[in-house]
Amino acid sequence: MVAKIGFVEGKCGVCGKTLRRRRPAGLVVCDCYEFCPVCRTKMTPYSPDLSPRQYSASDIDVLYQCSNCGYKSKQKPVEIKLT
């Protein structure tokens, strides 16, 4: 049996950030989905204040909203395979 030692890394396909972890990690989730692409503020989970019938179909898919500029994000967490 061979022990896996050292580091592994992978690059996020959305933001381009290189993530590095100690072995034996195989997957990591990039945190870029939590930050507003407009002002780089950490966003909060979005919950509609009305029933889904009163929103357009695009508003239902929103996951996060920026409290600073009001940007609404549909981006989901990105899994990155480390090699």
C-alpha cells in the first residue's frame, strides 16, 4: 500500500482561482459562488418574500443576493477535481 502524501491542486473553471489541498483530497468546492461578481461582497442566501407564482420563472432560480448592490446570483457551487 502506497501512502498519498504532498499536495494536490485544481483550477476553478468559473473564476480561475487555483485551489490547493493536502492529499488525499480528491474534490474541493470553490467559494466563488458566494461572492458578488460586481462588487466582490459576500452575498447572502436569497429567499423570495412572495409566493413563487408571483415571480417570473427566472426569479425562482436565484440562490444568493448581494446586500451591497442588489445583484442576484444563480450560480451554484463548483466542484473542482484535484490532481
